[in-house]
Amino acid sequence: MTVISQVILQADDQLRYPSSGELKSIQEFLQTGEQRTRIAATLAENEKKIVQEATKNLWKKRPDFIAPGGNAYGERQRSLCIRDFGWYLRLITYGVLAGDKEPIEKIGLIGVREMYNSLGVPVPGMVEAISALKTASLDLLSVEDAAEAAPYFDYIIQAMS
């Protein structure tokens, strides 16, 4: 939920106008809007490049993932892994745009550990995959934009750890 939605709902629940502190938080949120949309656009426009770089680096670091018996062994398994990379990157953009980690939690993290465990996908491997995705993504952003985007990747990594 965005800062704006939170302020409105809280004020309405208490039958009051937004406080000056709440209005200030909305103002700060709006001032970062250009940066948040720039980050989301950069990630979206470079999804293929980011995913390719992340998978290349992950396979280099962990060749056992794509070796016989590995969870990404074979064309089908590798395709599913790459699909998940794109899905997590999209999820990151939702959080960045909202300026909040709630969309990541609601859309992508509830039950993720249980899902991967039930599919036999090692969660520590997914943590490594998201770390590779983070590195490939942040390399395309300015230092300031990378600092803004990094916590959203870290949130997913922490939730999976």
C-alpha cells in the first residue's frame, strides 16, 4: 500500500484529516516519484539483459545447478528458473513504484519458502539467484538509484533466508 493510501485509510479510520506529519510524508513520497519511476523503467526495459547477466553469473558461480541432478538441469528446468528471475524482477519494480515492500510481501513472498520446498527447489539456491539478479540490476543504475532499489532485493533475500 502506498504512503498516500496508508495516510488516507488511517485518517478515515480515525475520522480526521491527515496530520501535518502525514502530509509531509506524502510530499516526500511524491518528491521521489521521478526516481522511483526511472528505476522501474530501467529495470523493465532491461529485463532480458538483467536476467541473462544474472543467470550467466549464477551458472558460473554454481555450475552444480545446471549439471545433471541440479535443479536447473535440462532445458525445461532452466527455462522455469529464468522465468522466476523475470517474475522477481517485476516484483521488485512493484515495490519500488509503491515506495513500499508490501506489494512484494503480498504478491510474492507469502508461502514462497513452502512452495520451493514442496517443489524440491533449495531455498538457499534461490537466495543466490536473487543476489545475482540484484547485482545485475544495480549495475545498470546510478549510485543513487541503486541505493534506492537495493533494499527491495534485500527484502526478498532476507525473507528467503
